[in-house]
Amino acid sequence: MKGLRARYGASPLHLLLVLCSFFLAGYAGVRLLKGDTLGVLVWFVGAALLHDLVFLPLYTVTDRVLQRLFRRRRRAAGPSGPVAAGGINYVRVPAFVALLLLLVWYPLILRRVPGFSLYTGLPSGQFLDHWLLITAALFAASAVCLLAALGRAHKARPRSGEPPSPPEAP
């Protein structure tokens, strides 16, 4: 067991889970390619090119702009600890989840699927409203988490007249 861990670098359970995920992905790929093989391959290549040539530069530039915005605010407010340094993540995470939901459900959100309400039992106009509400809730929850982190950092910071308390012994 120690020899396997030394060679592989992780536990045997990790190896088993990785092998199972490869098996599942291979099975899904074989099932997917049984239908329209050329169409699926064109879609994968197109999606990879669209991601690498359009989306990756787009969200990289957006992330850089947000980082600079947070950096300027941090400099103006003074050093406020690790929360301000990681403040960009309070925008990244809800934006990522909202865009992932949009990517998965865009045909329904943008009303590109006629007659789908027969299958779901929901009117087609509700999907955009629901996605917008979920996105707003994600950003609101992220703002609450940021405020809580800022509150914890503010409480942990020593006041200007008090000397910092010594660290606790282990």
C-alpha cells in the first residue's frame, strides 16, 4: 500500500475514482458518437475554438480589469488584510456560476426552443426571469459573505492605540 502511494502520489481510493471517471467519460463518448459522429466532432472542435479564441481572452481581460479595480480600492482604503486581497473572488464565483447556468440553459433562457413548455409544464418566458433571480441571489449571497469576512477582519485588527495581542501558544 505504501509503495502504491509513493508511486502514485495519492490514496488507492483516489486512483479508483479517477479510473471510474475515465471509464464513465469514455462510455459517454462512445454513446454520444453513435449518433451523428461528424456533427458531434464538429461541435467539440467548434466549442474548443470558440472557447480558446473568443471566451478565454474575453474573461481574462474582464478578470484583469476587475483585479485592477479591486487593487485601486485596496490602495485607497489602506491595507485591510486578506479579505481585500481576495475580494475579487466574491465577484468571480457568482459570475462563474451564473455564466455556467446560462451556458447550460441558454436555449431555454433565450427562448431558442419552441414548444419546450409542453415538456416542462412551464411557460417559456419564465426561464429568463428565473435565471436573473438566481444570478441576483448569487451576487447577494456573495455580498453577504464579503461583508461577514470584512466584519471578521475588522474585529481581528487591533485598534490604533492598542498593542497587538501576542499569538496564542499551541
